Amino acid sequence: MTETKIKQILVAFDGSEQSKDAFQEAIRIAKFEKASLTFLTVITEIMPNDDELYLQLDVRPEIDDIYRALAEKRLETITADLDKTIPYKNEAVHGDAKRSIVEYAKENQSDLIVIGATGRGALERRLIGSTTAYVVNHAPCNVMVVK
């Protein structure tokens, strides 16, 4: 059995308690593996209805800029005290969270995705981690789910 070296860790971060726990777990792994981290937050442009169909919202550029600034500030805040010996970058992208996480991992050759079991909102909790389930089933690499 060959051991796979983890070099690039993608951390899906939405500000929920479980994503904060995933953040801490990813740091622990990065230190052990001497890996770099990417903290990814997705600015959702779509909203699910009860049928899990998606409706595209018409987001004006000003609102888009505000959402991006808030997402970037959230990442800056959580990484402010990060050990400076760990290489990392913050990324904020637009789109559907589950698909954006998988696509980002593919495009950037992530070796591991670390994600919380459930998301931040009541809807996400009700759906019991539909984003996480999608990522686990479609990711191009291993996925660690943190509870």
C-alpha cells in the first residue's frame, strides 16, 4: 500500500460552527503533512426551494461587491491568527456551494477537502448536509467530514 502525500488542502468555510471545527482540523493536518491550505468560501447566487430546484437571483453589482467583501472579511478574520509557517490563501468564489467546492478542488489539484458535516443556515441543517454529501460523492480527492 502506497502512502499518499497531502500537499494541497482545500477547506470549505461558511462561518458555521462545524466549518470552524473543520478549519482547526485542517490546520492540524497541514502542520503534520507540511501542506498548504486554501480556505474557500462560496458566495451563493442561487437559492434552493423545497424541490431542490434552483432559482437564479438577479444580483446587482453593488450587492455582489458587498457579498464578496463580507466573504473576504470572514476569511481574513479567521486566518488572522494562523501560524505564519503554514502557507495558505483565501478564496471567495460565486456559485452553488457544492458544485463550486468540487470544481475548485478539480481545477487546483487539491489532495484533500476538509468540510463541516452541516452548513450554517436552518435550511442546510434541515437537509442534513446536502452540500457535504454532494462533495463526498463528486470530489476528485479524499474528503474529511468534520462534526
